[in-house]
Amino acid sequence: MKSSAPFAAAALLSCILAAGCAQTRETSATSPPESTYQIDSFEFRQSGNSQKIRGASVTADFFQSAQVAPLLGRSFLSEEYRSGRQQIVMLSKRFWQQQFGGNPQIIGTTVHLNGQAFTVIGIMPTMFDVPSGVDIWVPKAG
């Protein structure tokens, strides 16, 4: 009986190469047009402490044009851009790790921004930093 090691090695190599190609494709995501977002300052309140953070109100075209999927959770749904909707937020990986210790249980929980409750729906990957230095994204009612 012949060894299947060469086939396993070839399969592993092709898997690594394919993953590398997928990673390259993901990191070369296009930057959304400036017309799809507005940078804002938000007051983040946690355990009685508050701090100012940079965030962006984004249109439906923002994440579609970026072509980057969340690291964890989901992106905004089209109906979440309407006014009167539930308040939701996406976090940067940096902010998620700093404020919540990278706890994946944060998805579906509430954070307080500008005195209002927002439900965390997703975490964006490290390589997604648009606009630069932003820690949160919220849908812009349109």
C-alpha cells in the first residue's frame, strides 16, 4: 500500500496557498468613497467612566464598496439605515480588544454611546481602518 503523505502534503500546500490568496484579496479591499461616511465624536460610557472616541456614521454603500466582512458577527442590514431603527454598532478590533478584552460574547450586548443604548452586531478586522483611527461605525439614517 502506497503512502498518502505526498497527497496530504499537496492538499495542505494548496490550502495554505488558497488561504494566502484569500488573505491577499481581503487586505486589498477598496477604500469606500468619502461620500459614504461622516466622522463623528462619540461619548463611550462604561462602568461609570466615559471617554470620547472617534466613530463614523456610514451609508449602505460604505461596507458594500469596502468588500470586507466582519471578523465576528455581521454587517448592517439595509433596513437598519432607516430612521427609527434599533441603534446598532460595529466595533474596530482594536477597540474591542482594549475595552472588552477581545471577548466574543460582546456580540448582541449593549454599549452606551452619547447616552443611548447600542447593540453590538460585529467586529471589523484589524486591517480595516477606514476612516483612519475610527473605533466604531453606526448606520447613517438616509
